[in-house]
Amino acid sequence: MRALVTRLLPDQRRERVLVGDWPEPKGPARNQIKTKTLYSGVTNGTERNCLIGGNYAPPDSALPNAWGYQNVGRVIEAGPEAKTLKVGDLVYLSADHVEYVVMPEDGLLIRVPEGVAPTHAALFGMASVAMRSCRHADLRMGERLLIVGAGFIGQAAAQIAAVMGARVTICDLDLSRLELARQIGAAAEVLNVAGDGRQKGIPNESFDAILDFAGVPGMEDRLLAAAKHRGRVLFIAGRSKVTYTFNLGQWREITVQQNSHFDGSDLGNLCRLVERGLVKIGPLIQDVVPVAEADRIYRLLRDEPAKLKGTVFVW
């Protein structure tokens, strides 16, 4: 079967390419379903980390692999014990970039409602990371939230946080991302932190919660200083090390949290908000391209990641 596979080049760099001879999964058995992939979504940060051999990438010895977690497919077979899903259902699955998927029906997946575009559902994984981050931040009505990084997950988090009643400030260096945030309109404030913008626009002790999706080394103290007394600072996903001055958090009793991935409740809550039009995935999609063009997308992701936003492959 076809699959998007990360493999090692002779010069020890990595590439991700479409192959046609990847092993097809066995089954379905018991309560498993088998789907034929229609769309899959690129997870920009995690897949780039894999491509560059980053701090949480699989080692060279684990290559080649077809890892991914954003897949939308049609159920083509169901095991004898499957009860909730049937042949013909459209589902999002936390599954690889592969042509066929076999997974238990109670795995990390959800039926895609008729009111949700399948291409939008193909990016439910990253959007569910945003959902989990906002839920872990325990946002309350009227609280001030700072989102650092206006990439896909940051933009989705701004929308989710606004639905939860937070007053959102989102910041970035990239002007196109900032303009997109203004167009979406979920953030009360859109802040350019180029130059001295970070110092001027993020005053000390001004935010109840801070979600750091950017992961810029050395930013930790600045973010802790920006949190109010008993504020919450969440460092999201792929970091090799977090270092901060202990007393910045100690005397103001700052809560420092870590956050990674998502679960079925995050996925379900996201799907509900998207179906009702309260969270919009469409504006965050830049490319919907045939899977045969994946090599071009992954070269950009590896070498010029700022040129990409949401990307969906058509299978």
C-alpha cells in the first residue's frame, strides 16, 4: 500500500517520501475497523522535529517509518465485535500517513459529522492539542490569556480560549500569522513581538495564564514574569530542557505545567465546537494537495518551515 515514509539519506539527512510498497495492516478482528484514507494532515512541529532528527525524533535505527496522527478515512470493513462504527462511516483517526488503517473502534478516533468538512477534520489532531492546552490551563470567564506563537495550534487555541470566555492576546514575529489572527478575530489583542515588542507589549504580572507554543529557548523567565500572582504557565510539547529562575515563580506561587498530545474527550469537544462553527479550521489551511506532492511539502517543512501553515494531503 501507499505510505508517506521518513527515511535516511546517504548524507545522513532525512527525507519524507511517498512509497507504494508499505505493508498493509492485518484485520480487522474483534472490535477493529479498517479504513481507506481520504485525507491526512501534516503535524508541522512534530513532523519537522522528525525530519531534522530533533530532540524527540525517532533514532536513525527506527527508520524508515510512516508516523503521523492526523488521518481521515472511510470505514471499508468492520470486525465482528464492532458496535458503534459501520462500513461507510467517515472517521478521524490518530493514525499514520498510510493508505489503510486498522484500529479498535474505541481507539483515539471519532466519527466525522456531516457538518464538518473532511479536509478540516484532517487537522483535528493539532487542533485537539490546542483544546487540551486550553483545558489544562483551566481558563475562566474574563481571565487574560497570553498565547505565544501564532502557528496552527496557537491560532486554534485562541479560538477555543475565546469560546471558554478568556480575553486572548496572541503574539508572534511573523506578520502573515498576525494578520490571520486579526482576520479570525478570536484574539482581543494581536501583538507583534519583533524588536522591543516583547518588552513593551507583555508587561509583568499581567496574565492569568500563558500558553507557550513557540518554545523559544531563554523565554521562560520572561513568561513567568508576565504571569499574575498564582498564574499558570504551560510549556507545550517538544522541548529538550526548560530552565527558569526559581524565585520568579516561588514568591508569586506560579503554577508551571507541561502538556502533550490529546485524548478522546479533547477530540470530542473540538469536534462539537467545529460542527457548531465556534472554532474555524478552514482559515488555518494553506495547502490541500495530492499526496504525490508530499516531497515538495516536506522539503519546505524541513528547510523553510515558516512558508507552511495547515497542509492536507488528498489520497
